[in-house]
Amino acid sequence: MKKNIIYIACLLAILWGCNSKQKADDHAGHNHEAHADHDHSEEGHTHADGEEDHNHDHEGEGHSHAEGEECDGHDHDHSGKEKAESHADEIHFAPEQAKAVGLEVKTVQPSTFHQVIKTSGQILSAQGDEVTISATSSGIVSFNKPSLNEGVAVKAGESLVSISSKNIVDGDPATRAKATYDISSREYERANSLIKDKLISEKEYNDIKLNYENAKIAYQAIGQRTTAKGISVATPIAGYVKTKLVSEGQYVEVGQPLMTITQNRKLQLRADVSERHYRNLGNITSANFNTPYDKTLHRLSDLSGRLVSYGKSANSQEYYIPVNFEFNNVGQIISGSYVEVYLLGQPRENVISIPVSSLIEEQGLYFVYLQIEDDAYKKQEVTLGANDGENVEILSGVKQGDKVVRKGAYHVKLASASAAIPHGHEH
């Protein structure tokens, strides 16, 4: 009985499983048909969408065309903006303004330019153009010319100083010289009368005569220059008082310098050159120099200057080699002043150079202003080469044919600065 129940249960389970499989197959077939129908409808729907997409794309093409036109217009505006920006660095300076400030423009052309050694130097008096007056006796100094100071003109033979020894322990040398001369003169007259009668020997007579001659020379040397103020000291040349080495009432010894007189017609320029330029000293032909008391560049070629000599060894204390020039002092050049020197060597051809006055320095960089229109200028950075004090070599930044502002560059700079300042909003 128990076996029959188990058998019936297994049979029912088999029948139920077969029935479930058939229903699953029927559902799968229905889904396939439905899916096929659905896909067909979707295909139709897709076709419709394709048409819509096609129409949409067509509209998109028209829309793209419109945008293309707008883009072309936008590009046109952008090119105008670039054009405006390209003129943003221009500096407007009206011709009337340029004429008012004296602005000058130079067209750059290649020219001859010398090798340059820049150094320092000193102006000295030429040999034979200066004398030092010294004391001819010891005593107290007094000046014979009112306001006898540096720069005063003097004449040849003019008495400048008197030296008095009155009220000094040693006495007045002029008085002593006169007394010695008087005594020797009387002794000599007596000897002349005695020698005739052979009352004195020839040797004794010669000694008396020698003493007389010496006393006469000493007295004439002092007596002819003796005044009420003392022994007069005169200048042998005409010129100017360069230095006054003593003051009124000062005591001086024989041979002590009193003052220096210079004619100031010829001067010397001594340039101190570093040892590293020694091999180039043989090529030096002339020089330019600037003084600290004027803004003029002095050219030795304009002053009849010539190279006198240059040293063959360096100074053991300063380690410089001197180069000496001589020139005529046709201007107001002060002897003894220190100067900035530009030694000129061999010439070089086809060099681009501009005036030094064209340069503008800003934070260690150098610029010039180029004229691009009658009323427009442009700031241009340049690289510098050699500088002879008047012109400077340009290595880059300026080319042949450029118009460079040579005078009035700072006025153009001020105009560019004023144009860059934004204006405030006014109510």
C-alpha cells in the first residue's frame, strides 16, 4: 500500500512537470510573435524617426549656414580688434608738438665707427706752459696785488709777493747784503791804491777783489728787488694764478714754493688705461672726453690735439698705463680736473650707430623711439655696442632706414606715459 502511494506521487510530479514545460514553450512562442510584431512597428517608427531626423538634419544644415554667416562676421570683428591692438603701442605726438619741443629725427645709415676704449683721466698743464714761483729769501709773506686768488690774470714781470725779514732774529738779508757790499767796496778801493805801490801781495789783492765781486752780486740780486715792504718776487710769464700755496703773513724759507702761474694755452690729457688693453694702445689715434662741469663732448680732433706718448709699463701702485695727449685750450677747460675719456682706435666701416642722446634707459635696458608716421612713434629696445661719447654702436633693434629720435626722446616718453594713465569717471 505504501509503495502504491509513492508510485502515484511520482507519476503526478512527472505529469505536472510536463505541463509546466508546455506552458513555458507556448509563452516563449507568444513572446516571439509579439516581439516580431513589436519590431515591425518599431521599424516603421524608426523610419518615421529617420524622416524626422533627415528633416532635422536639413534644418541643422540651414542653421549651420546661418551660424557660419555669423561666424564670418565674428571673424571680421576679431581681425578689426587685432588691427586695433597692433596700433596700441603707437605713441601719438603731433608735428606741432614736435616742433615746439625741438624734436629731431635721424635716418639710420651705416657709417665709419672707431674702436673705443672707455676709461678715466686727468687734464694737466703742458710742459713750458706753467711755472712755479719760489721764495728768494726767508721772511714774512705779503701780497702786492689785491685779491690775489686762483684765476687772477697776471703780466710777465709783475711783482706778486714781497718777503720781509724785518724784526726777525737773523735780520733783514737786504740790509745785510748792503752792509757787506759797502764794506767790500771800500776794502777794494784801498787795495787798488796799495797794489800800485806793491804794498800788498798779488794774492791778497785777488782775495779782496773776489769778496767785493761776491758782495756786489748778492746786493744787486736783492737790492734791485727791495722795496719798503721787503724783497719783491715777480712772475716770469703772463698767465693766470693756478694755485696759491701760501697765505698773507706766513713765514717761508728760501726756495719754498709760493704759487703756480699757468698760461693755460696748451693742456695735456692723461688717460689711465687698464693693462688688459695694452696690446691695443698702438692703434690709438685720438680721443674724446667729457668734463664734470659741462655737458659738452670735447674732441681732440677739434682742439688740434695729438698723441704724445703712451707708457710701456704699468704704475706699481695703480696698475694703469698712462696715455698722454696734448691739445690747445681753446675752451674753458680746467687744468687738474678729472674727466671721462673715450680713446679712439682703428676705424670700422658699415657700422650701425645712433647718437647717444637717442637712448632712454629703464631698469638697465636701453630703448629708442622710432618714427613710423609723421605723428606716430614706437618704442624699441636696442642692444648696445661701443660708445665714443657722441655715438653708440647698435648691435640689434635698429636697422638701416629706420627714423630714430635723436633729440627730444624724453618728450616722447612723457607723451607715452600721459597716454597710458587712465582717466577717471567724471560725474
